[in-house]
Amino acid sequence: MSDIPLIPQSKLPHLGTTIFTQMSALAQQHQAINLSQGFPDFDGPQYLQERLAWHVAAGHNQYAPMTGVPGLRQAIADKTARLYDHRPDADAEVTVTAGATEALFAAITALVRPGDEVICFDPSYDSYAPAVALAGGVVQRIALQPPAFRFDARALAARISDRTRLVIINTPHNPTATTWPAEDFAALWQVIREREIYLLSDEVYEHICFAPQGHCSALSHPGLRQRSVVVSSFGKTYHMTGWKVGYCIAPAAISAELRKVHQYLTFAVNTPAQLALADMLAAAPEHYLDLPAFYQAKRDHFIRALAGSRLTLLPCEGTYFLLADYAAIADSDDVTFCRWLTTEVGVAAIPLSVFCDGPFPHRMIRLCFAKQNATLDAAASKLCAL
């Protein structure tokens, strides 16, 4: 028998370590202020932490039901009804997942067949395309144009074919910090309503929305919600990204297929965290209701702190990210600029081109403002010196 080690043929040969991991590692290596990866440098609610500790101490540490603990699924259904005028069935239509990324993967795996086409809009979150590839699908990308990065129904209609199976959208949108108004959902519906096309709506920043109309969800549209998987994240809402608890809402028939994937991908999410989140939703709904104002204050603080810089800031309607055009500072590409910014200036950011497949000729970076004001001030001081 040969002693040569076996090397598997890669199913994702063009992928390496994500830019988020790379930039965070580079920031740590150079002691740079990390505004790259999207996580807060402050903790979540004290009550939520106390409830987690209570449930652990009370012995609630065994497997949860595969679909999620009943109390949390019911709390999610209640919240959804309160916000979007639609009450999903807590038993048949709500599934708790190991973070939003698992929900996205499970939905894509359940819905996409080999050869199916999936439309997404660039810049787009980096987990979509690999999941489509692993399901045997083909990604069809539509570029959103700065500075508005607005959905164009005509461009979507022109790209749809008989093989189109799924459209993926994200609102509030990472990385562009834009949002989908109700009229865009209506226009999307007119394009796909006569076809067997599903919608995957990534709404993990639903409670971090500053648009005048507030967050518009696919769940609020009677037609779209009958063929949609809507994904959300407790990590974003409660500043606890390391807990990795998310959920998705979909009609019963879609949920049944999604759960077939979920049960063999994760089976169940950790029990004490689910119980603590159910307690938090019931006891303190003001947290998610107040979250837009909380993050808008951080956004505005950071914008004021950057007023003396040569960066051109783009509008921010949601998420905890701010886009900045650095063309007045350097003519290098955005990946090179971000590495220089980290190693020489001491501020880590994310280049926007990594969210696109193909040329992205604009000089733009993404900065995370989910940080303490002192962190934002320190970063702004360095950026204003450029």
C-alpha cells in the first residue's frame, strides 16, 4: 500500500480563508483597531447573560428539539406578528438554526438542484455563492451600481431564464448599508410571480435599520412570503455574535425540506442559549425596538468623527457598516489599500471588491461602527491624519 497521503479534490477550488478572517488576523498581528470583521467590542444585555447562566445551572443542557425549543419559536412568531403583520405557525414555519449562515446554507441546499440558476446581487455576502456551488447550482450575478446600489427590476427580468430557481436578496444590505423599500419588493414580485422561483431574504440586520420607512420584510408581502425563506440573527440583535443562534421563517412545505438539511447539518442549537433568548424576547422587547436608535447614534458619532478626513462617506440606511471612498487618499486597489491601512496606519477595514465576482473599479472600503465610542474616536483620529 502506498504511503503517499491522499489529497481530496476540492469542491471549492477557488476559495481560501475569508477576507474577514485574514483582516482580523492582520489587525491582531499589527495591533490595529479592528473595524473589519462585523462584531461589537461591547457585550450584550446583562439580563440575557443572567438567563443563560440560570438555565445552565438549572440543568437545561441536553438536546433541544430539532426545530428549536417551543418557547423560542413561539416568541419569534409573536415578534414577527407584531412587526410585519404576519403570524407564522411556530411549529411548522419557524426553525431555529446555528446562526444565520446555517439557515442560508440549509435553505440553498434544500431548494437548489443541480443545474439550477440562482440570482444574487453584487456586492453580496460571501457565503451565498459557495453554498450554491455545493448544491450544484450556478450563480448569476447582477451588479448594483454605487452610490445608491438600488435594485433594478428590469435587470432582474433580463437575467431570469427557465433555469432560474432562486433569488437571494439582503436587506439591510451588507456591505452597502442600503435597504429595500416596499416598492422594490412589489417590483420583485411582478418579475417572479408567474414563475417557479423562490426567494431567500437575508434580513439579519432587520433591527439595525435607519431608513425613514423602517425595515421592510419579505414577510410583509402576501405573495412573496408564500415562496420565501426569511433569515434572521439573534447575534446581530443582541450583540452576541459568538452565540451563533439564528432562525428562519418559511411556509410549511419549504420548512419541511429545509429541516431535512438542518437535522443532519446541525440537528439542534444549544439549549440554554435558546431558552435565554426566549426569556429575553418576552421580558425586554424594548431592546430590539430601541436598537435602530442605538446604532444610529453610533453611526452619527462616527460620521462626525470622520468629518475632517479625506474619505467620502456613502449614505448608511442600515447595518452597522459605513462605506467610504478613499480615492482622494490613494489610487491603489482596495485590497492593497486595506492591507496598507492595517499595517501602516493601524486601522483594519474590508475591501468592497471581495463581495463581487468580477471587476469592481471603485475605491471603496467597509468600516464597522459596532464599537465603543472610544474605539471609533481612536480609529477616526488615525483616518483623519491621512
